[in-house]
Amino acid sequence: MTTLICDCNQTMPLQTQKLGQALGESLTLHSTLCRREAGAFQKAIQSGQEVVVACTQEKKLFSELASQTEGATSPIKFVNIREAGGWSSDAQNASPKLAALLAAAHLPEPDPVPVVPFKTEGRLLIIGPLDQAEKAAAMVADVLQVVIFSQGAGEAGGSQERQYPVIAGELKSLSGWLGAFDVSWSDNNPINLDLCTRCNACVEACPENAIGLDYQIDMSVCNDSRACVKVCQSAGAIDFNRVPTEASEKFDLILDLRPAGSNGPQFLQHAPPQGYFKWNGQDLATLIKLRDMVGEFEKPKFFVYKQKLCAHSRNETVGCNACVDICSAEAISSDKSRQQIKVNPNLCVGCGACTTVCPTGALTYAYPKAQEQGSKIKTLLSTYHAAGGKDAVLMLHSQEAGLKVVEELGRAAQLKLAKGTPANVIPMSLWHTASLGLEVWLTAVAYGAHQVLVLCTHEEAPQYLEGLEAQMAVAQSLLAGLGYEGIHFQIMRAKNGIDLDASLQANSAAKAQAKWKNQVPAVYAKYAVAPEKRSTLELALDHLSEHAPSALQASNSAIALPVASPLGALKVNADKCTLCLSCVSACPASALQDNPDLPQLRFIEKNCVQCGLCATTCPEDAIELVPRFLRTPERKQAQVLNQSQPYGCVKCGKPFGTLKAIEAMLGKLAGHSMFQGAALERLKMCGDCRVIDIYSNSDEAKIANIPPKS
């Protein structure tokens, strides 16, 4: 591999020898790699070896130069070390961090995943006041096929020239996604727009001013004077007796000019479907995006769903609903009849929040995979430590808005308007900040990260922040219970670089003042992040427990955790429980088990995901969730939660139920008219003896439709 570094016209104090030692290669320091020293880049890409260029600002220039260089066969990657740490008041100490970023850039690209295709021919529906809709249409109609759904004339009224098809009426439904939007409406306007000549005679004649220049009649104002009908006799466009017709049509794109909360269906979720745009009439960037939305597109299928692990429902009873509740794109819905959830890949925006809050790992993030993210974190931290870095802080940010804030901070530091990213804070870009959860955060601590910061901007939906905070509370409680000091997980909210600078500096000052000790295990973990979420979580817990600062004490053998915990035990009320074992069949994680030899309810705490299906299924309301982490070996062993004496058949003595269950049934049915005398006595018999006893009574056998013995 070849790494090309540049101090950007000597604005960064790069320590070439230290960086080279950390990467295991000889480095040459450049100052104008994108200009006078571009020949070094061209020579490197002719070697055939992978080339990492430590500059993202001139990525386009380098890519163009590579295409023009004869014999250039090397794959090229780019990494930003300038704004990430080279431009900082702490840059002199940033070599371990910069080495970590360079090492991570050499990792393989994520494995390809299935894609979700979209196809659009550019058929655009603009919904809103006619004057605003025509203004927008004029800026995109040269590349898009525009249809306007009029929502009033607007202040200026519509154009007299019929430039675009206009439909109107009551909008009934709006659904779909890029290339496949379904729109339905009721055409309840007495004016037939296809016959209307826009002569404006009806507008002038209406005494109530109920007709606007969009040629819609406001029926709440109209008092049936019908003056408009008289002046429109030649065209015959107005008919108050016309029966409203239902209509529907498909569109590839939607441009919605209505404010949020206005009448009629619209996409109000935080992450609307691709192809649906809101426009305030000012931001031209929206229209520029629209103009490019013609052709065939694809996006990764971001998730993998394993139904057999899903704790959503059993027997149409809902337990875990975390993914449905947190999805900001409304891409996840419940399918109780099939005991699963449904994820619409066309609506999924790849935030990964569902995979973060999923307690079982039924939903996993596919692009990149968990093991690929784990490999990157491990490389960042191991390289940082090997290069002499101390008190590592991993800062996760999104690759769009979050990256923009990080870069703003770097530029502000270069202009002496901010201090910049501290030398021990390692930025790591994600598709979305909600895509990683506590099993990976805990793994980062096991790898030696003193803190994991999650940078949140305007991109995050409110429910994402709630979900992240809940997960952080669980992870923090675990570490605190194990004796690790300090605040390990924190959300950083920042709208710009200056906001981020203030938060980072405050965090550094708080750490220095607190003088926390034992923030990380004495021995850093070497395990790899597993494809299965629960496996990674167990690896992290085992390592953090084994190397915990505090000795194992009976008083802290069970660490209490917040309600959002995917770890915990069950408390069974033995007085209520009849050992019907309906909870065993409902448990999706095999945490609850029966005993084929004895009437017992057994429990393996390690398997429990705290989904609550057992509690909601229990007919006696005898089960209570207990969020906790048990540090003793019993956590992985089967424990008896309840047991009872078997009830033997009064005829043959064979056990066929539990003493408590049969007695409860007898008590409930003793006063029932159908269960008196012999009928009540038969409830104390096993199935075989019960049939034999009915045979012995011919009258009852007839009633039960049992054929006579041959």
C-alpha cells in the first residue's frame, strides 16, 4: 500500500516519521500534492498498489488527474486528516489520531449488498396554490412532465395561458415512493376544467366571490345564485348537478408546496419517501434535485430481517414494538397474523435506528455490516494506542451533516476562531448515527475507548435521540455497575462547528477536572464484532466483566438496568402461576423452557431479551420483567422459576397436569351447571380415562356423538 500525505501548504504540523512508524511504511511529506507535486501522485497510482491520499478537498481534481494518467491502475481512496485534526490548536499531539485515520482508510470496502431499484420517467405532480405551482413548474418543466394539483389560486392567481395540465378537487390519498406514487382525489368541482376557456366571466359574475382564478368554486361561500351558470352557457363548463367522480393517477415525483399541517394527506414523517419534496418557494436546491430525478436509480438494501429471532409477536400478541415505534420513515409495520414485522425497502432510508433498538438482532444493519464497522473501530483504536495515543475518545458522526460540522470546526480552528478537534478525539463517519448501538459502543470501550460520543445534527428524528439516550443509559449503567468510572457515552448536539467546539472543549475540561480512573479494562479486547448482535454483546460483557476494576462482590452480583435494557431476568408470582406454560411457547429466545419430566418453568437469563411477550401472554398476569445484568455463572444456567406437584388421574394415576392448575380449574367450574356430578369428576381424569368413562354411560355417549363400540 502507498500513503500520500500533504501538510496543505505547511498549515499542518505533520510528523512524518511517527506516522510512517505507525503505518509501517516510509512516508514523504508533501506541501502542494494537488498542484506542483502532483507528479508524485501520478507515479504512485501507476504502481498498481492501493493508494490512500490524505486529502478530500481535492478529491475531484485527483480523480480527474488519475483518469488522464497513462498506466494508472491503482485503486485510490481518500481520507480527511486536515479538518479532523491537522487543523487544530492540539495538532502537535495529533499524530496517533492521524495515523489511526490513515490506517482505517486502508481497510477493504464494505461487501456489496442487494440493491433496491427505482425507475422514474420524470412525471411530476405539484400540489399547492396555482400561482406558486406554476412558478415552480416553469423552473423544471423543460426536463420533467408537470401536472398541477391546484389548492386554490394563491395571491397572484393562475396564468391565463394553459401551460400545464391542472387537476383539482378533494385530495383523498397520497402514498408510495420514488417512481411509484399513487394519488387519488374526488373531482367535486362544478366547473369542468377541460371545458373551461378561462374567460373569467364566471369570476366576474359571482356575487359572493366564491370562484377564484384557479376556477374552483368554494361551496361554503356559494349561495346558489347560479349567475356563473348563466354566463357560461356557451362553454357549458359549469354544472352543479355533476356527480363527483373518483380519480387516481400514478406519478414518479411529488413537489408539495403546502405547509405542514394543512388540510389533505401529505407525508409528515421525519424521513419522507424518496421522490417526495417539500418546497417553501425559496430554496432552489430542492428544484435542482428534482431536475436530476429522471432515470434509473438504486440504493443499498440496508437491513437484513430474520423472522425466527423477532420478538415482535406470538399468537397475535405484541411484545416488542421497538423498531415500529422508532422508524422515522414509517417503513416498518406490524404483521401480527404472521408473527412478524414488515419492512418496506423502498421507504427505508438506511438510518439503522431499528437495528440499534432491536433486542434480539432480528433486524441487522447490512451496509456496512456490523463486523465491518467493528473492524474499523478496532483498527482506529489499536493504531491509536500503538502510536502512543492516550485517553481515546471515539466520535461517531453521519457522513453528510455530521461530517460537514466536523469540517466546519477544522476550518474555524485554522482561522483561530475555534480550538478544533482535540488530539484524542477520533472522528468516525457513519451512514447514520443511529445505526450503531450499545453492543458496539461497549465493544469500543473493550477496545480501549474512554468515551464514545455521538454527534447529532438536524438529521436525527426526535425518536432517534430518545432511542440513543435510552441505549446509552443501559450501557452506562452496565459499566458503572462493573466499577468503570466516568461518563462513557454522550450525545453531542451541534448545528455548526462552533457549537461542536464548545461541546468538545467542555467535555475535555470536565474529564480533566473529574480525574476519572479505570475508565477502560486493563487488558484491551481482541475479539472481532460478530454478525449476530447478541453474540457481540455477550463478548463485550464477558471481557468487561473479566477485567472489571472492582472485584466480584455478592452485593453487586446483579446490576440493575433501565427499562430499555435487552438484558434481564423474570419474576414469577408463584401464587398466581398455574404452570400453563403459555409463556414458554411465546418466548422467541428460548429463555423460558419447560421440563418434560416434571411440572417446572425454567429460565436461562442469558437468553432473555426483555421483549415482554411472556408477560403479555400470561393469562394469570404472573410475570414481571426485571432489567438487570447478573454477573455470576448462574446467568448462563437454567434456573427453576416455578414448579408444582403433578396431578395424577383419579382412575389410572397417570399424571396429566399440575396439582395447582387442576385445582384452579375445578374451583372455577364447580358451580357451572354443565360440570356437576360425574362431569365434574371426569375433569380429574386423564384424556384416555375420560373417554372410557363416557363410553360407560350410553346416554352421555349419544349426547357426545360417540359411536357405539363394535
